[in-house]
Amino acid sequence: MQIMHRVYRNADVIDITGQFNFGTRKEFTAAMEKVKQSGGAHVILNFKQVTFVDSAAIGLLALASQQFKSTNRKLSLVGVQGTVKQVLNLAHIEQMISTFASEDLAIGAKAA
């Protein structure tokens, strides 16, 4: 898994590439901790290039959702597709984290 951080229209975007699983949990946790310390109001997880998720990844997403809600910050998912989308739908992640087709839609929803 590769993780890149960038800023897009006042939102912190975390681009994730490859498999997001138990073996990559430390990379994800470190990236999220860095973003939390930055204090941005909106973090977008870009899943366009994520090819696989497991139960550990789902647990980390749920934990991140709780942590962001407790500090009145917004966490969004974008670009979820294919098998990854099916797995996240089965886990009802969309009930915890708002999911959008694009970064622009996620940012637009922030203003709404």
C-alpha cells in the first residue's frame, strides 16, 4: 500500500493505492495521526486505487470515523469501486463515513 497526502480546496486528501489490510495498518494509522495533528476540518480518503480491503481495514475506518466525529471534523470516502465497494457496503461503512463519487462532491457536501 502507498499513501500520499495532499491538500485540495482546503481539504486534506489521503490517496491510498493497493491493498489496505492488516499488514498495512501501521502505515494507515501513521498517516491518519499526521492528518489529525494538522487540525484540518475535512479529511477525504481517496480509494480510487484501492484494490483490496479486509476486516482490519474496515475496523480502522470505523475507528477513524469515531475519532473524527468526536472532534467535530468530517471524514469522507471517495472513489470506492468494484469488490472494495461491495465489501464496504456489506460492512455498512457508508452509515459511518459519507461516501462520494469524487472529491468535488465530497467538498460540496461539506458546505451543505
